[in-house]
Amino acid sequence: MYNFSAGPAVLPEEVLKEAAEEMLEYKSTGMSVMEMSHRSQAFAEIIGEAEQTLRNLMSIPDNYKVLFLQGGASQQFAMVPMNLMKNRVADHINTGQWAKKAIAEGKLFGRVNVIATSEDKTFSYIPEMKGLKVSEDADYVYICHNNTIYGTKFNELPQTDGKTLVADMSSDILSEPVDVRQYGLIFAGAQKNIGPAGVVVVIIREDLIRDEVLPGTPTMLKYKIHADNKSLYNTPPAYGIYICGKVFKWVENMGGLTAMQRRNEEKAALLYDYLDGSTLFKGTVVKKDRSLMNVPFVIGSAELEAKFVKEAKAAGLENLKGHRTVGGMRASIYNAMPVEGVKALVEFMRKFEEENPR
Ligand code: PLP
């Protein structure tokens, strides 16, 4: 069976097997990681190693903190404005649902300027970055780096005139190398390329970690409290962090982010090349903005699309239905999806196209 879910998504089999072996007892400690004090030496090593491996993988500079927090990526939609707004102004680029949710949340705290949008064409492209005008008083510029629902990805970053760039990388973190120094803050919900849902990883430049947050910001929503306490201010999602650490090691063993990128490009090319040659299926995103992780496609007949999803499931290809807000199909091909999974999907699509000619 191959699982094309957009998230929670497939995890590396090696990670799950290792976790199963250690479920009852972690490394002669006499207990499961779930039963362990988060103040213990064993857990200090687990979280320390997870952070260090992520730092190595992404070449995170020393002046950035790595935080393992809770509340999923959605909580960051509020934490970002609460902690980063000074003028109470944020510039956002609207590339669809996840970007819109961040815009709505930002509006609870200040003025949000939507400085570019692709809403006119159902978010099937990334707006032109050249000539983009950033507001003079903006506290930061916010993007959703890879839109999970629409399958678009920023291949060119906005020029921010020195303003802090904030990126939601929930659905493409660790899929390819990124230059962390271009961002003030990166966050990613874990449940696609990192680990179990609920955990969110925040990579934040130290000068953005401040005491002077918006009035009323709860203690648990201050980056500073978590940075000062090395993500152990309260009981962290310890088991989730342990799995994240294992996934980071897996990426490292796979050859790191350059190797991951090669593998992801190979997988995505298999699917996009097929879609481009098909007379039945059609990719929905303009070529230059296509995601390596989420590949939406349509047939243009609700009846045939339902048939496709049903028959694919029977053939062991799970979770190919598009997001409930957009319909059609979507194949999410995150890091842990093997190339064989994509080949099986393309084979199935070919067969379906033969049986259902246009
Ligand atoms: N941002 C992106 C790009 C997502 O794909 C998702 C959801 O999966 C979220 C944010 C919300 O994540 P969560 O459910 O962890 O709050």
C-alpha cells in the first residue's frame, strides 16, 4: 500500500520499526520514552540530538534558535504576530488557504497588507516576485513557502527590503536545501516531513526573540520563554520530539538535503511528465511554480474523478482525493514516499487512462 496523504503523512518505515522496537524500553532505561521525565538525562539526549541533527541538516547558523513547540502550525499563525509585531503591520502574500488562515489571524492583532495574491486564478501560481513593493512600516513579510492544498511552491523569494521574512514550511521543510539566513523565522508543523502531528518546529533568529511582545500575549505563546527554557518550559510533546529526531537521522542517513532534493525531483518529474503527456489528466499548477511535495490534478468530470479515487484505493494507492475545498485529486509525495510508490501511481494512471479514454 502506498499512502499519498497530505498529512499526517507517510513516515519512513525504518523509523517506525525502530520506534516499535524501543516502544517498551528505550535503551536500557527501564521505560518507554512516553513514560520518561522530560527532565531526565535520557530525554535531554533525545531532544539535544534531535536539535543538533536538524541544525546539521539545514546548516542552521548559531544565531538562530530551534524550538520544539506544540499547537501545530496553526498556532504559529498567532504566535508570529504576537511576538514579531511592533508597528502592528504585516505584509502577506496570499497563495491560498494556509496563507489565508495566517492573514485572518494576523488581522486579530494589527493591519495586514496583502501585497500580492494569486486568488484570481484559483491559486494556481505564485505571484510575480519581481517589483514587489513591501510596506515601509511592515514588521515582517509572510509567505506560505509550499501550499499543500494548491501544490504551489516559492522558487523565488520576495525581496523584503531588509524586513524579516517569515515562512510557513510545513509541507516542504527538509525536502531540499534552503538558506536559513534568508529568513527571520521558519516554522513547520511536523506531520508531513518531520514526525507526528502536534509538534511544530520553529527556527528563529535570536534578535527576533524579545520580551516586548504584544500586551496580553500568554506566557505559553512567547518565543522567549521557550527559547530561554530550551523548549522545556512545560512538559513538551516528548514522544513526538523523539520520533522527529529519528526522522532527522533518517534524512541524514539518506544523504542529507541535497540527496533528498534529487530523490524528490526524480519522483515529481515522473508524475508531472506523465500529467503533461496525458489527454485525460491535467496538472493544475503553472509549471514554474509546481511543488515537489503536493501534486494536484484533475480529470474535469466529478464522476470519473470519484471512480479514479475509488479504484486507486482498491489498487493500494490511498488518500488521492483532493482537498475538500478544491476537489479533484492530489498526490502528496513527501520525503518518505519511495520512488516505487510514484511509479505505481503513474502505472495505475496510465491503465486508468486506457480504460477511460477521452
Ligand atoms: N500550514 C500548512 C502549509 C499546512 O499544510 C498545514 C496543515 O497541514 C498547516 C499550516 C496547519 O497545520 P496544523 O494542522 O499542524 O495546525
